[in-house]
Amino acid sequence: LEAEAGKVTKAVVGWFFKDVVKNVVEDDGASPPNLALLDDALDEISFAANILVRYCNFVGKGGGATAQLEQLRQAYEKAEVRLLSFAIAKAIDTSEPMEVEAGAQGPSFCDDAYAICAKSMDRSRDVGGDAEGKVRAKVEEFYAPGGPILGALRKNTGCFPKAKKEEKAEEGKPQSTLGFFASALLEAVDDDIGGAGDVWRYSDEERLEGSLRRIVGAWVCLKGCQGLGIDTSAWQGELTKEIEDVLDAHVGGDKVAEFDAVERRHPFHTLRTALMKINFGVKEGGGELFKKYDSEEVLREYFVGPIEGCALIAALQAGKCCGTEEVARIVYGGVLRRFAELFYVGSTAKKCGPWGAVLLAKYKRSLMTALETEWGGAAMVREAFDRCTEAVSLLSLERVQDYDLYYRRDGRAKELLGGEEILRILKSRVDYDGESIIP
């Protein structure tokens, strides 16, 4: 019975080996294969190998079947790696922006790469032996920091429609709206990344769309690595980098050159200018200070207006970019952290009097209201501004000596700020008289 079963098994596998392995898999590799035909062939090889694996496991020793299985595995490993290389390359070459999640556009190759790799890894598990490890190693190579997938994303592959790229290339370089220095900076960046789709040819709005697609692409690849069970650290870092880059370009930050921030009217820079310009520590004549800076014009110019005029913030608030709420929350969380940290540092780094504390409280409320989103509500903003809220509350005490009473009522300030930081903030009050205060 065992002998007859072995004959049948080897005969069935032999059909696959002759028709598939010889004609499709074992070629010279000089020219690109027919990917659809090779994929079908590998499905059949995987099925045949699985038959042999089950047979060998059933009888304990497969005799001739074992040798045939090893021969089949060797042919499979070579062909699967070849398919992966050409399929990933084709996915990158033909990539276009596509909806990878409901309402979320990203480069199509990010989603395609995961589907290709997942199928190959599933097949390798059926084949058994060393095949699974070799295919997994190849997949990790593709997703590695120096691999083709990350390299393609950094070059903006699939972030702009090909038709639009060709149209822009024919139009030539348009007049930039960013000013001389910002335009030169963008061109330098474009040269550094090997063209990157000639990003300088696009309008501000188109560049923002491309940047957000790149963020979605990094997020899709990160989720893909998690699904494949491979290391995600490179993609976690890439997602963070992409978010920081888009925030620098559209919101502003400490790393942005001053001249570029001024030209592009970054809301971050505008808020920092206001916090540096206003003297919150006036003792006498505080009422005049309040009249001068407690106006709708000041709020519009320095706090509300720049935020409403920021394309990135407006798109995030309206839920029109990044598609999934998970990605939108990650990006908008970065926006909120920047403003919250800036306001905290700006409001506690200078001397502050009673009138100044009233102004700071009003500015904080206006800023937080302007940053609220329909999908995130006020809770997301309140959480980001927790430290600012506590700091302004400390600065707003009627008397510095009231801190002990304040702390006994609510210990949240110490939890969020720490004793040394609380003491530093209290010392910034112009009426601090040096009395012993133990936070």
C-alpha cells in the first residue's frame, strides 16, 4: 500500500515538475518573466510540495519522495525570490495615487507590496524546509532601510499622478509663490533626493497632497510590516520623519529657518512672535496693556488667523486628508504638541503680572478653540494643552502665597509639571517676594 501510494504521489508531483518547473521556473533569468504565469506556476509548485510534505510526514520517511521534495523546494526558492524582485519592481514602476483606505490616498505600490509579500510568505509555509526562511529574508530586505520600498517612497513615487507629472514637465518651471529663498530651498531638496517627482513644479496645494500621500504610504507600510511579522522600527521612524517634515513645511517649527518662516507665514512663527513681543510682566498700567492687546485684531493677527489660513490644519480639521482617523490623529497630534509646547515655553519664560496672566488665559482659550476639530472634538486639544492649562492657572493665582491652598485642592499641577517646574513658574510672577513656597 505504501509503495503504491508513493508511486501515485510521485506521479502527480511529476506532472507539475515537468510542465511547470522545467518550462516556467528554470529559465536563464536574462529577461523579465511573465509575472502572471510565474505566479500561477508557483501556486502549483506550492500545492505539489505540500502533497509531498504531507506524504512524507504520514509515512515517516518518503524514500524517493523526499529527494523529489528537496528538488522541488530548490526550484521553488529560486523562482519565488525572482518573482518577488520583479513584482515589487513593477509595482513601484507603475505606482499611482490610489485609495488604500476609505478616503485615504497613498502610493499604490505600498499596498501592492504587502499583498505580493504576504502571498509569497503564505506559499513558502506550504513548501516547508528552508523556503520560508529564505523568502522571509527577502521580504525583510525589501522593507529594510536601504530597500527599494522605502527608497521609492522617499522619492515621492506614486505620490503624484503620472499624467500630472507629465503635464508639469511640459509646462516647465512655474513662478513660485514662496519667494526666492523658499523656492531655492525646495529646488535644493529636490536635487538632493534625485528629482523626487520634480516637486518644485507643483503648487503649494499639490505638494501638500503629495506629502500627505507619502505619510499614508509610510503608515500602510508600517501596518504591512506588522501583518508580515517583520521588524517595524525603520517604518516607525520613517512615519515620524514624514510627519515632522510636513509639519515643518506647513506649520513651522524651531528647525525652520527664520526667513522661510516669515515668507510662508507659518502659524508657529507668528505665535512665537506674539509671545515674545507682548510684555506680560507689566506691574503698573496693566489696564492699558490689556486694552492694547485684548482685541479681536490681535487675536486674528497672531492666534486665530494664521491657524485658519494654514492649509494643512484646515484640511485636517475638515477630515479631508489622511483618510483614516488613526493617521489623522497621529498627524494632528503632532500639530497640537508643537503649539502646546510653544505656548507653554512662551508663557512661562518671561515675567508675568496679574494683567498678563489674564491675557495669557484668553490667548490660550482662543488658540485651543481655533485648533478644535469636528472629528476629534475639544478633548484631544485639552489633553495636548494640559501643561499649559496648569501653568496659566499658577500664573493666575491672586497671590503667589495662595499656591499651598491651590495645591491642597488639586494635585494635578504637581503631577503634570513637577515641583521644580512649579517653583520656576511661580518665580516668574512679578509679585513673587521670595517667601518659602514648597511645591
